[in-house]
Amino acid sequence: MKLTKEQINFVNNLLNKMTLEEKIGQLTQDSPSIVGGFDISFDELVEMLTDGRISQTEFNKKITNVKRDYHEDDIRNGFVGAVMGNDPKKANELQKIAVEETRLGIPLLIGFDVIHGLRTVYPIAIAEAGSFDDELMQKTASIAAKESRAYGINWNFAPMIDVARDSRWGRVSEGPGEDPYLSSRFATAKIKGLQGDQSSSNNYVAACTKHFVGYSACEGGRDYNTTTMSTNTLFNVYLPPFKAAMNAGACSAMAAFNDLNGIPCTVNSYTLRNILKDEFGLNGFVVSDANAIKECVNHGIAENDIVAGEMAINAGLDMDMGTRIYLNHLASSIKNGTVSMDVLDDAVKRVLSVKVWLGLFENPYIDEKIIEQYDCAIPKEHINICKESAEKSLVLLKNEENILPLDKNKKFTLVGSLADSPDEVTGSWALGFKSKDCVSIKKGLENSNANFDYYPICGPNTSINSSELDSAINSDSDIIVAVVGELKSMSGEASSKANLILPGQQREMLASLLRANKKVIAILMNGRPLALGWEKENLKAIIEGWHLGIQMGNAISSALFGDINPSGKLSCTFPSVNGQEPLYYNHTSTGRPASNSKFTSKYVDTPLEPCFPFGYGLSYTTFKYDSLTLKETPSSVNVTFNLSNTGKRPGTETVQLYIQDVTASIVRPIKELKGYKKVSLQPGESQTVTLTLDKSEMGFYNNMGQYVLENGLFKIYVGGNSKDTLVSKININF
């Protein structure tokens, strides 16, 4: 985010006109209170939806029928700078109050959790990152931006770019997986998509990267829990995606709930001021997560709300989400000198700068014609991109005897209640969709005119229906397509799980079908890596379908029948059993690497290897890698190899480049992703592929948080996943 000199002068002049109360008002974000029969905030209602206490239909009904207090008088008095909401007409009403009925006419930021699409819900981040398609990830974010502005939302609480190495953590679904490099490219693509098209104020929003920082490293995978890590782990693993986002111009960041090495991120001046603002160059502002300032009292680092507010703003936390602590107490803190006016003014300037950059002073209102357009139907272009993203994000994990793709004309049996659950395709944190737009897997198969019988039998939270199970067993087809996995409420915020196997009686259902000599193909719907050791061993084929968004059914149908050739890869490692977590490919070298020998680093009662490694994904064709060569230049290493399509179908392979710094001043990972490229080949076709490894990316952060490049031996790997690779060595002098 960059402002012109004229815009900077406008912000400074406006700041000089503001009273103390007006300044504090700009640092306050409110949410509408829900009143009428019950009294909860909009945030709490959203929480009820995301954790499964109410359905999307019930949520929509409550929002439609209950009265909401939008704190109009507080807006009128200049006490509110930002609000939460996704009601376009109300957005215009509130902006009119802010612009036409306040002394200075400062428009509102209107924020909302548009994590993976608003009306057009595309795949959850952990799935979409597996497309390894930066351009596509940027396109889906651009769609989210356009739809957001049409609904009056000018500030998206996205992208979520927490690197997640523990699948027990529920919010692994919202982020791009376990790898810092892939997450950094995901972050860059999303910032460009959300903020890049400034040809019209209708086309872009302010992005809000979250959660800064280390939230995903919570102890035991338990949400909101403490985080402890070394400086080099912080800088090498968890900070890179945020640095990439800041380099791409992200407007804002959200501080994480957790404490980091004993200091809550909400009041952590080292992470907020020293790293995020000073080192990474955030020109916009930092907002708290919901109620996080007040929670610093629970952390035991602040005596009361007043002290918590002082600590937060002094640390660089510019906007208070939901607690009104700044609004209620900051003026007194300014007057008694515990917070300086310079600190306050800096925070206000950052908020005003984002509003100016968004063009809100010139265009605060929504064009009602655009509202009507999106209310009627999703644009066809959005649908097409959504379907493409879903098709490229699904991953073929197993295909024994090449049972897939299926013959569309041959009858099969479909089982699993998730197959006919349209709302479940959206995944967690999908708050703006309409059920009529969601294509279930059953509906997608029907759209393809497939020949099948359907028996729900059971689901993640329902018991086996014996009659339906018997019908499936006695059906006249020997092929069963079983849709199994999680409800979307089983992953996401506050959904940490110790048990990662298929929930409920779904595995029992699969076992019963196998005992009847049926060939079982599993299609997974889930928001986290599951422990699939049993499924991998026993099932004929497995498609990781994740929660692919509103076009999920059509995308799965395309893959099942070979209309598309799967090309997605895993953005995270899958365990065989629960006890392997946390599990990730780029772990550091140990003195006694895991092996069959007893005195090595491993569990004695689990497999040595993961069920499926990072970067893994099959195709309906096969690829061969050979002839790896390395050529050093003054600034890079050119990595060249031959890739051949050795199968009978056209296919696209995501070639992946990894490095290992063999000997360094601190222990380094056994492999690190440093590049990737998608290559499409016809059957029998070969191509010489070159990936350029910039030498500047071959370094690391040491225990002082300093980036260093050290001469020495490097191993260079290329392959279709993090495990199955070619390798060569090279000595580098930087």
C-alpha cells in the first residue's frame, strides 16, 4: 500500500483537525449487537455458525428476522472507525451516517471474514494451496474482492497465512499448509488478488493478513494455546509468509490470540513494532483479533482492561476489535501520560491511510445495481474459475489397478450422507454463500448423467443405517464410491481434535462394504489431514476432496470420470495414525535419524514414514524424471532435468525443487521447498525443464534473527513430491 504525496497531505491535514475523542473513535471496531429474544453480538452469532451450533439456514433466518443494533449513535458521534457486517444496504446507511452526519465525514471500514470467497465460495486454503497455481489463487481472491465490495465490505480478514505443522489444530483448514515457501507464494497471490485491481473502487479491498504470529504453533494443537519457539524457528518458518505479504503491499495485519514466548501477540512490541512495522514495512495498521485486548487480563500480563489497552497501543496494536477498551479508557491514558499522543497519532494515521488508499472518501457508497446483480445470480465467470480451482485442488492419493477414472455408463453405488449435503461443501468460515448455489457430490454426478444408486448409510455424526448398508451390499454393482470425512464444523476455529481418524462409524461402514467383496473408492471431504493408514491399506482408490467450495460436486464428477486429469498435490503431510502428529516434511536433521534400528528418533509403534508426504499427488498418467544437471551462475543455480509423460493420457505435473544445506552453523531441515512449476505433457512427450534457484534464497535466519548465506555443500532435489526425488550435489560460494 503506497499513498501519493497528495494523499499523505490529506491524511496529515485531517489528523490535525481531529479531537482526541475522534482519534480514538477511528481505532474502534464495533460489531452489530443482535437483539430480540436473546442478546448476543454478531461475532457470537458467527461463532455459533462456525462451530456447528446453528446451521447456515438458521444463521440466515436469525440475521433476516432479528433486530440488530448497529450503534448508529456512536457512529454519528465519531466513536466508531470500523464495523463488521455483510449487509449491503445497511453498509450504505452506516456510511451515510459517517460521511454526512459526523463533523469530519470520515467513512467507515467495513470488515468481514471472507476467508475463501463470499458468495462464490472456492476451496478452503489448505486445498487451494495444493493447486500450486499462483495465478489461479490470485483470480479467486480477485473474485472475493469484487463480491465483497458489492456487499459493502471493503476490508477482508484474509488471507490466513499461518504455517501449520500440526493437523490436530482445527484452523489448519484456513491456511496454505505446512511449508513456508508455498505459504509465501500463496500470501503474495492473495494480496495481489484482493488489492491489485485498482481500476475501480468496486474491484479491490484492504487485505488483513493473519494471525501475527505463531498462532498455528499452539501447544498440542489446542486452539488459543501458548506458543514457544526459538528465534530461528520463528524467522525461518512462521514469519516468511507475512514478510511476503508485506512485500506485496498488504494493508493490515491481525495480531494473534496466543502468547509467543510468554508475551501475548496483542501486546508484543517486538513482533508488532520491531518486526512487522519497522523491519517488514507495514504502512497500514494492526487490528486485534476479537476481544483479544481484554483477554490479556486472562493471560495474566495485564492487571485490568485499562492496563491491557495501554500495553496494546504502546506495542503497536492500532485498532481494537470488539472490546471498546480504547474507546472507554484511552483518553484517560493519554491525559495521564501512560500513552503518548505520538503513539495515538501514528495509529490513527495508519487507519486513515488505508481508508484514503481504498478511495472511501471519494466513493463511500455501493452502487445498488451491483448489489442487485450479485443477489440475482453469481456471474458465470466466477462459477467457471471456482470450478477450475476445485478441479485443480483435489488430490488423487491412491489408484490401485487404475480403477479410476470410472466408465460413466457403468453402474456404481454411491454411499455416505456427506455425498448429499450441499452446505457441507463450503468448509469452515464460509459466511456469505446461498445453499441454492452449492453443488453436492450427488448433484454433480447427476449433472453428469452418471448411472448410480445412492444409500446415505451414515455420516460423520450419524450411526449406520443397517437397512441402507444391506441395500448397498446387495446392489448389482461391485464398485462403491464412498463419500466420507468431516462435517465442516469439525475443523476451523475452536475445533482442535486429538483423534484424526474418520469420525463416527464411517470406517466401520467401509469395512462392511469391503467384507462384501466390493471395490471401494473413497472421496474425502475434510478440513485437515486425516490419519488414513487403514484406508490406504484397504481401499482401491482415494481422492482427497477437501471442502472444495460451491462447485465441489461438479469438480469431483469431472475427476471421477476422467473429464479432467487430477493434478493437485498435498500442501501438508498426512499421518498414518494419530500419534505421529505434529508431522511435517521439512524437519531438522537429528543425530540419530529414524530407521529400523532401535536407538533412532521414531515411535516404535507407528510407521517410520507418513501416510502421504508433502507435495504428493497422483495422476491418471505417469511421469518420469531423469538427467538432473546443475549449472551455477554468479547469482543463481540453474536446475535442469528431463520430464516425460510415460502414460497414456495428457497430464500436468507440478515439479518441485528442494534443497538441503548439508553443513551449517545451525541445524537445518532435511529438505526445503524452494521452487515449483506446472508442466503439461501429452502421452509420450518429454520436455527439458529448468528451474532457477536464486542464491539469495539459499540462506537462513540464525539465532539472532539475522539472515545469513554460508558457503558449503548443498543437495538439490527435484521430483513430484518431497519424498520421491532425484538428487545432485553442488558446492556454493556466495
